[in-house]
Amino acid sequence: MVLPVAVLLVAGCGSEPSGPQDVLVEAGPQEVRVPPSQECIDGELQRFSGRPPLVEVSPDTTIRLTVPDSVAEQGWGVQVYDDQLQQRLGIVDVERGQAVLEEIDTSDVVPAAFYLVVVEDTGEACEGLSGAWPVGFLRAGGDQTGPATEAPPVP
């Protein structure tokens, strides 16, 4: 009877998740799990519906992004967008293999409402497309460039 249980435990160890994986975003005391808007799963690009989460933040707060191990191994970066996910404002490169980034501060971005999009480096699968995890931020005390109370649909 012990053997089947041991086999089940061993079978679950080290296996890669087959479904979409979240990115963990921490800003001050807040912790938000961000689902992907798209992800390459088993060689197929999967697109997901839904709106990116919005996080209200204080000025000068460090944003900590933690990606799944598989994304860290593939490589990833962060793209900074305006409050409508239309204009890219910047890019933050991340060293391959690094799963955590703590180099972005809520006051680093000029508009008070902005998006960070974690973007997995492209691989051979999925015809050059890769995973993307968008999350919006609304910084207290800043001028808003547009309505940020509702997230725009993910392109």
C-alpha cells in the first residue's frame, strides 16, 4: 500500500505545469497574481480573455515581479506602456535565468497611470510569439493622462 503512494508522489515531482502560469506582482503590502494574456503552451499559442488587474500604489514603492521558473529559463523582460496599452514608454531587460526583478519603482514612470507587461523571450515554438502578462498601476497623487478606472482590453 505504501508503494502506490510513493509512486504518485514521485510522479508529481519535477513535472512542468501544462496550463497557464501566473506572474506574481508585489508592490508594498499588496500581492497580485497576474494571469497571462497569451502564452505558448505545449507548442501552441493560447490567448486568454479578461482584463489585466489594476493595482493602486503609493509613490516611491518598489515593484517586485516574480515569474515562473520556465519563463526565467526562457528569458524575459518588462515593457512599460501608457495607461491605454498603446504607447510603449520603455523596456527593462532581465538577465536570463533570473526569476525576480526588483528594479522598478512606482515613481520611475512619468504618467501616474501605466502598465507593465512581462514578456517572455520568443522561442522556436509558437512562430516567434511568446507569453505576456500585463498589469496596470495607478499611482496616488499624480495627474492622470486618461481614464484608468477600467483596464483596456488586451490586444
